[in-house]
Amino acid sequence: MSMHKLPQECWTVPEAELHKLSPLRARDLIVECFFQAQHETFLRAKQRMSARPNEPDAIHAAVLAAVRVAFKESGGDYDHPTSVSLARMVEVLARKAESWGTPDDVIAHHRGQIGRVLGALPAQHAP
């Protein structure tokens, strides 16, 4: 299995987004990060298969659905996230990404970005 090197323009969390971060904004950043990871995965698959261009709207809808399911599976609430429920949901998403065949380097990069988001949240106890 060959490892692909992430392109220079790979998505990173803008530093300004981490200042005074709320759980709702953190959730939205995690959705964006997961979308970017899956988009990269689909681009690589398309290159290997010479397939037609992917549909970003379809990928985003699938990612949003996966995030909602991951919240439910981890006992969290998509509409009322907490730092604890976000961390639990991210673990479910990581397992899903691995099972979907997302390349290890893409998972590692985006896990790091999500770690930055979660690390910027104020500590909070589980409800």
C-alpha cells in the first residue's frame, strides 16, 4: 500500500477560528474538516479510476448525515454539542472514516486539525 503525500493546500483550521470557540462553532469546524478529508479521499479515488468529477454538495450532504449519526451513536446531540460529546463523536467519525477506506495520512492530518479544535474549547463536564 503506497502512502500519498498530502498536498500543500490541504485544509487546516484557521487560527482565528480557535479564539473564543463555542461548541456549536467547533461542531461546524469538525463538519468542515471531515468534509475536506472525504473530499480528498474521493479525489484520490477519482484519479485512480479516471472517474467523472465528484459532486461537492453530495459529499457535504453525506458528511453531514454521518456527523449526525455519529452524534447519535455516541450519545450526543448534534443541535446542542458539548466539548465532551464532540470528543466522543469524533472517535465514532474516525472509525467510520477508516472503514470507508479513507487513507491513513488523510485521517492523521484531519485528526490533528480536529484535535486543535477540541483543544481550543473550554473544559466542560459531561451533562
